[in-house]
Amino acid sequence: MNNDNLGLLGKIEYPDDLRKLRVEQLEEVCSELRHVIVEELAVNPGHLASSLGVVELTVALHYVFNTPFDRIVWDVGHQAYGHKMLTGRRGCFSTNRKLHGIRPFPSPMESEYDTFTCGHASNSISAALGMAVAARKTGNDSRHVVAVIGDGAMSGGLAFEGLNNVSSSPNDLLIILNDNDMSIDRAVGGMEKYLLNLDTNATYNRLRFKASQWLHSKGYLNENRRKGLIRLNNALKSALAHQQNIFEGMNIRYFGPFDGNNVSEVVRILEQLKDMRGPKLLHLHTVKGKGYAPAEKEATIWHAPGLFDAETGERIKKEDSPYPLKYQTVFGKTLLELARQNPRIVGVTPAMPTGCSMDIMMKEMPDRVFDVGIAEGHAATFSCGMAKDGLMPFCNIYSAFAQRAYDNIIHDAAVLNLPVVFCFDRSGLVGEDGPTHHGVFDIAALRCVPNLTLCSPMNEAELRRMMYTAQLPDKGTVVIRYPRGRGVMGADWECPFEEIPVGKGRCLRQGTDVAVLSYGPIGNDVVKAIDRIEQGGQQLSVAHYDMRFCKPLDEELLESVASTFRRIVTVEDAQRAGGFGSAILEWMSDHDKDVTVKRIGLPDRFIEHGTVEQLRHIAGTDIDAIVDAITNTSNIHS
């Protein structure tokens, strides 16, 4: 975009340029920044509504604080597009989320203005507190540290662990609570209701804020007096408002709520809080999608809307067949079917009812679906508690986010072998969201845990059968992994329910030279690879087995494979180290089988962002790589 068309924004490359402007000019900068975000994301999709909502806050932060020396720690980071454009990346923003382009979330590996890894919610307070303590310990006492966290992320357990530590460690941390009553879907839970109730005391908070500033300016507010005044303030406020302020109850001074979309007001408040000693929390109300009417009206849809017409607000959808359905849609429809048949079934999701399609069941059976907010560990243990006393929970968590529930799955589900079905959505490489969102560690992480059944469907019908099987009696704790996006079947996905024997694979194609063992939907690429080999006229007989289960393995099938083939190729859409292929290799070794196993999986490094096709090529898991592994049998090694 030509700088000449951008007015003030065209003169801003870095925050130093922004700080040369007058406060009265910042509103124009915000308007231009919001316009550029809309124009850019219309043609290069990304996270729109979140970034629009914090434009004023972003401008105010970089205007008031001396970044990058001062630290701004974003939580999640899907709201940081304005931040990127103000920190040297506006000229190349068209590469955002593209292969080798700007990263989808802030990262210190990309810019010194990006202070910490973003991607998963609720880590900003803990990371920022660490930086605040480090500033004191390393002689950087003049460094300011700010954590920006949303009301949805504030429901995460790590946020409360961080708050607890903030209240007890000497620090001058400023926490900014960006409250838009949304995460992706509308925020839920007691914290959100509590934050809404704080609105009733906005006048009181403004008066107290002015009083504290006067006391501070007169030197009356030393540390001992500050704590005493906070205790007195808490008592008075509790009596007047008939409720306790949870933040001040933790000795964190609370200011707000204020209008977070009023840039001059936010600048004024930040200037006054900037050098105030001790931990403090600034509560700002913002509007998700602010300044773009379609996004304000339907913030959930416009969280990441895909391509759209910036002028009309019309989303551009590809003209294609309604089939195949997304795995998410198949999951949602199947769960509702099963719930109609089995009154014990309940659904649990950590703030993703629309993304995982549990909203389908939620609409018909709202009393049997629980959105617990951004709290994956709680989602798992909550499910286990229901399972312990007779219910049959389907707990749907994105694979990358399920990493945060690892202890809960082991300690609360597996030890008791409780009947919980964990559905790991978005497993495998997910594309443009990059390394923090690829769901590639679950197989290796869970394969070593006793009592777990791990399975993955090759297509939509297999997903239905696995979900049906998992809710049958005496199946224990089951984990079903499946990818993001469309499946491979047409209208035939809606097959009759049929139990799959646990730990049993299936032979899809007979052969005599090489056996390929695949796990999950990537088996469809194996089918294409074998077809290509046959069509190429190569005299190679390839057998293909869809293993279905990574744990327990089909030992009868493996015994047959090992007695027939000397060369085996395993294929999975996950980390190679410790994954499905490693399970096959271990079994062959433990049973003294004289076979050579070539494992196709992700290498021991984090895979960047790009399209799934691009990333599979880079990782060596695409069809070309599978063909090469099968045909170059002389190079097969473990």
C-alpha cells in the first residue's frame, strides 16, 4: 500500500515516529490503521475482529511506553496486527501468515518488539511478571512491563496462578484487561459475569483513581501506606458495592472500567499509571470488530472471516459442492445423533462450540453441553468428574490446546480409566496458524500413558464408527484425533453406526513387496501414492493397512505383516519421534522381527506457517515423499 495514501500512518515506520505526534492526532492514526487492517485482511485472511477492537489500545501503548525497551506482552496475539504494523512490518504485512512471511502471532524470533511467544491463551501475566522481576534483578529499574490479556483468556487457570504470584512478589507490573465480553465465541462463566458487574462502580473507580493520583503526587502514597489504603479501600468498596473486587482482594490495585476505544482517554490513563509503584490492573472495555460494522455486528463470524469485500462487507465463499463435509461438522452431527440415543452423553468444550461444531448439539440440548471457557485442564477434569458419577462426556479440545490438559488426562482420566471420550480436533499440521497451533505432539505424548485407547479415522464414516464405539460400555478413556477441514467422502458419510473392535486395523490393499501402515486421514494420501506408483508402470506390489489404532496396536495384523514383508513404511501426520511409526518399530524390535521400517512423519523441529500442502512438502510427509519412501526401498532405514 502506497504511503502517500495513508496520511499520518504513512509517516510511521516505528513507534519512535508515532511518539512525535500530538495526542490530538492519534485518533486519525487509529482510523487509518483500522482502514489498513480491513483492506489487508480482505485479500489476505487472518484474525480481523480482535485486531480492530484494540487499535486505540495498541496506539496508546506504543505512544506512552518506550518500546521495545519497555515490554508489552500480548496474550494469544491474534489481536496484534496493529502492533505489527506500527513496529516496522506494515510494508510487508501482505505476507502475513504466508510461507516464509510474517508470522501469524507475535514472536521474538521475528521482531524485538514482540516480547514473548503468543498463540495459546493466559500466559501473558506469568511471562510479564517474570520480565518485571528480571528488570529489577538486572538493574533495568526504569523498564516498564505491561501484560495485555482479554476477558476470555482471564478464565484460564494460568492467569490466576500468575495473579496470585503478582500479588506476593515485589513488582510494578501493569496488567491491562481488554474486556470485550468475547473470546472467539461469546465469553462465558463467572469471571465474565463478574467483570460485567464491575461496570456498576465505574464512577467510584474514576473518583478513586483521581484521588490516588493526587496522593501519589504529594508523596503520601509510600508502600506501607499504599497497602493500608488498599485494605481500607477494599473494605469501603465492599460495603458500598455489596461485592468484593477480586483483584484488590489480591492486593492488585484496580482502575476502571474505562472506554478502551477512546485513544486520548487511554493515553491519559496510561501516562498516570506508568510510574505508579506496585502491581496494578487497568480494566478497559473495547468493542470486538470496532469501526467495521459487519465485524461489530457478528464478532464471532468475523473473528477470522476469510476473504471478503472490504467495501460491502460481503464474505467471499468458494463455489463448491456441499460435500465432503468438514470433519468438524461430521463430529457435531454425529454427537447429536448419539446423544439422542444415549441420555448419558454430554458435551464439553473449552470456548470452542462453533469451531468444533458442538454448537449443533448445544442448540437442541443446551442443558447437556458445557462451554467451560478457555480452560482446557478444567475441561478434562470436569469431564472426569461427570464420568465418575455416571455420565458419558465427549470432551472436544483442539490438539494443540490439549497439551495444556496433559496432567489432567493422565491423573484424572487414565489412572481411573474413566469413560471419557477426548476428541482432538485440528490434529496434524493446521496451516497458516503456525507452530503454536499445529496439533502434532499428541500421539507421542499420550502413547506412553496406560489405560488410554488412541485412534484416528481415515475418513468421516470411520469417525462416526469410532465415536459410536467409544461411548459403548467398558471402553474406558478414548482419544480420537482428526484434522481440520473437509473430509474425503461424499454424501455417503452418514453410515450406520457400527462398533469397531478396539485395537483392530484393516487391510485396504494386498501386496507382496512393501507394506505401508498408515494412521489417520493421511492414509488417503497413501492411497494416492500407491495409485501413482502403479500408474507409473513400476513393478512394485504395495500393500496398504489402515491401522486405525495407535494404542492398542493390532498385534495379529502386525504378526502377519512381519511374516510377509521385509520392508515396511509407516505414515502419520504428527511428530516422527515417539509417534505411531515408533510404536511399530518398537513392536517389531520387541518381537525380534527381521524387518526394516521407514517412518514418514514430521522431523524434530517446529514447522512454520503456510498452507498445509506447502508444509507437508517441507516436512517430507506429502504424496511425493510417500512415493519416494515406497519406491526407494534400497534406502529404507529406521
